[in-house]
Amino acid sequence: MQKLLEGKFGRYILPGIILQSVLIGGGFATGREIVEFGAKFGAMGWMAGIGIFLGFTIASILTFEFARKFKTYNYRHFLKELIGPLWFLFDIIYILLAILIIAIMASATGEILQNTLGLNYWVGVGLIIIIVGLLNFYGKGLIERFKTFGTLSLMLGYILFAILVISTTWDEAVNVLSTGDTSFVGNNVTIGTVLWTGILYVGYNLAVYPATLFSIERQTSRKESVVAGLLAGIFMTVPWFLTYFSLLGHYPNEDVFGASVPWLQMLQGFPAIVIIIFGVVVGWTLVETSSGMIHAFVDRVDGQLKEATDKQLSQTHKGLIAVGALVLALILAQVGIIDLIATGYTAMAYAMIAVFMLPLLTIGVYKIFIKK
């Protein structure tokens, strides 16, 4: 396994796998995210998907190459090199967004595990807290292995769900596209509005990039950064389109498009084993998303502590920080999934674009391609 991670797989594919594994929890797991950031536009929603692919690909290539060139393998060093003394702004936004994403996933997972596996809400959430704490206790090596196998399982799961739904509702989806139906949001939708919605989706998901910086250490050339970035863009967009076309077959059904967890509604009528598998898969997404984002934050705290005192966090401290972040997220989760996604994600998207994407497209491009 170690040989695989250190070879071409680790240089070209692993960064994208880690990005996708962190993204899938806050980006795809419930289906609510795709409703808000694309599918609600019906026949025009695919344009948001194209914008999302371009946005993720550009952000991935620039992030990977910037980290490789300046050897900034944790996000504090990365941001200090990118925006200098203003790096702490990203820190604040990142922590708030990480807790927001985990809150959404915790709320969704508690509901899903209760409805699919019959587990008590707090029993399901408690198990996930313990798993995330253990992953951060044992650190980078275990997280990489967990994500490599986990992401493959997640992708297979989401492909299965999408095939089941799309194969039974394809005629309805084609009808929506052929008639240009945008009725869920009205008939005055503009291309600009749809594209901007895609940009906002990329914006709030920029928070996933710090989680993959530690894997960039293996890259040794610009070619590897570009190829890895392109693959990451594909990995991060394919589940969006699978979910979009699944939702399109139910457009504009209020029972689906108004649900906290649209996937649960779309899978109604399928055998119980499908619902159970979905519950397990979404539970895994929470673990992957939470462990990835918290690992990046713990890594930053560890690096700053080492610089200031020449000491590092113990494995116990890392595990406790992870559990503490999850507890805060659980408190926030009481607000509700729909409001958290619609309002919280949009606000965080603007903030992330301001402190990460715009500097990356300006200062980052200058330092990568022009500055000697």
C-alpha cells in the first residue's frame, strides 16, 4: 500500500481522491446541496455543472502547483505565502465553514441512520464522533488509507443510487430538458444566474483544499500538478452530474425538491437493502468530510505550536480537538439542513471567494507563472 501511495497513484490520483472524499460530504451526500446549487433550475441546471467543473479544475491546478512550488504543505504556510498577513481571515472562515459543513452532515446523518437503520439519532452521531476522533488520533497515514478505500466505495455507492434513479426516471428527465422546464424557480431564469450559482458552489467548497495539501509533497513537477488538478476536477464534478440527472427525473416535485434529504425521497420504492446501503454510505461521507477538514485544522494548530514552543500536539490532543469540533457542529445542527445550506453555504461562499479564489487567480498566478 505504501509503495502505491508513493508512486504515480500518490502523485496524480491521491490528491483528487482526498479532495473528492472531503467534498462529497458537504457537496453531494444529502442531495439538498445540488438542489440549491443547480438542480432547482431544471433544464438550465447543467450550465452550473459546467461552471463547477471549470472552477474546480482551475482551483485544483493552481492550488497544487502553488503548494508544490513554494513547499507549503499546510494551509497556514500556504495562505501566508499567498495573502501574507491577511492569512488569519481564511483561518476564521475555514473554521466556521468546517463546523457548518459538519453540522449539516451530522444533522443529515442522524436523520438518515434513524430512518434507514433504525438507530437512535444520538447513537448514530455518537459512533461517528468516536470514529472521527480515532482517525485524527492516529493521523495522516490512517486517514490516507481510510479515504483511498472509502472514496472508491462512496463513488460506487453514488453510481449505484444514480443508476437506479436515472434508469427509472430517464424519460421524465429528458422531458424536462426538451421542454426547457425551469418551473421550480419560475421562467425568468438567466444564464448568468445559473453560472453564478455554480461559482458559489465552487466557492463554499474551496474549504476542502487545505485537507489535501499534505498529499502534494509527493509532486515534483508542474506536469504532475496540472494532470492531478484535471483529474481532481473530474472526480469532484462527476457526482454533481449524477445527482443532478437523478433529481431531474423528479423535477419539479415538491416532495423531493423541498426535502431535507432529497436522496431519501428519490430512493423510496426501492428494496430496503438500497436504503440501508445509502444510510451506511452517507454515514461514511460524514466521517470522511469531518476527518479531512479537522485534520487540516489540527495540522495548522500543530505547526503553529511547534514554531512558537518547539513542541507538538500529542495524539490525544488531536483526537480531543476533533471531538470538540464535532460537538460544536452538533449544537449548530439543530438549526436545520435546509436553512444551513441555503443561507450558511451562500454566505461562506462569498467569503471563501474573497480570501482564497481571488488571491489565487491574481497573486497566485503571478507568483507561479511570472515571478522568478
